[in-house]
Amino acid sequence: MKELSTILALEPQEPKLLARLKKKVSENFSCDKKNSLRDLCLICIYYDIIGHHRTDACLRVLTGCMFSGNHDRWAFVEAGLALSARRARIGNNASARQECLQRISQVGFVKERLKGVLLRSIEQNIKNARDGRSRSSERSIIRACRISEQGWRESLHMELVFIIEHVIDSQDVSLLEKELDENRFGLRGLLEE
């Protein structure tokens, strides 16, 4: 897949996390592998956060994967579709946005997610990880808490984008957007560590 190899080309001065993710995806990408989808989804998210010019190309590859009945794998494609819908909305492309949201809705579980139960659980886990980092002086514990915080922040990003794109037409999302901005700032900081 030529587009994928272009997306995954290593660049000078690239954050180590992105380089590691790219290496993993380039070695063995498949729409049938949960880890491949997760890693490509994270590349898309970090590209979006840093304003990388290959974000849309990365999202095209990720969202080109179809639902195969496995919700664990689909979650990462769904996150890519939600991010694509967001980028389409910001770019005033209503039909592309609607197409992404329709694909998400076809698989289901939208109403349950919009209640925010998963969102609040993720937020609590981030707080716990940050508290663990601040209370410890042992390097291994600080590193483990940092990795935990990063993973939960990535999940929070996916969930916030999902919720915002599904409710923005019917309710005020300014608080959710503020939370997303703060989380993006936190992820950017973790990316640069």
C-alpha cells in the first residue's frame, strides 16, 4: 500500500513515540489486527494534534477498514471516523461528515456512549495516573503512571471527539471542546517528553 508507506515515512526530529508507532504499523499492518488499527489510529490522532500534513491521508487508510463483527477492532476505525467527521465539519464538508457519522451509526452503540458513562470513567483514570506521578519519587512508578496517563488521555481524546461530533448539531459543546483542547495540550506535552 503506497499511501501507507508515505504516511509512515520517518521524519527528522520526529517524537520518539510517533517513530515507534510508525515502525510497528509499517512492519505488519492489517485491518484484521487490533494492534495495527490501534497504532494507526494513534498516529492519526497525534498527526491531528501536531497539525501534520498527512493527517487526512492517514485517516483515509484507517477508515478504509470495514466492520467485520469485532467491536474491539472497530473501536479504532470508529475513532478515525469520528476524527474524520470533525475535520470535515471544520473544513465545511457536510456530506463527508455525514458519511462518517452514518458509518458509525450503522454499527450501533451510539446512544449508550453519548450518556458519557465511559467518558467520566476515563477522566477519573487520568486523574489517578496524574496523582500517582505527583506522589512518587521512584522513577519506575513515575514512568508507569506517565504511560497510564498517556493511554487514558488517548482514550479521552477518542471519546470526546466521538461525543462532540454526534451532539454538536443539537446542543452546546463548548465545555466538551474546552476539555478536548486541554486534553490535546496534555497529549502534546506527553508526546514531547
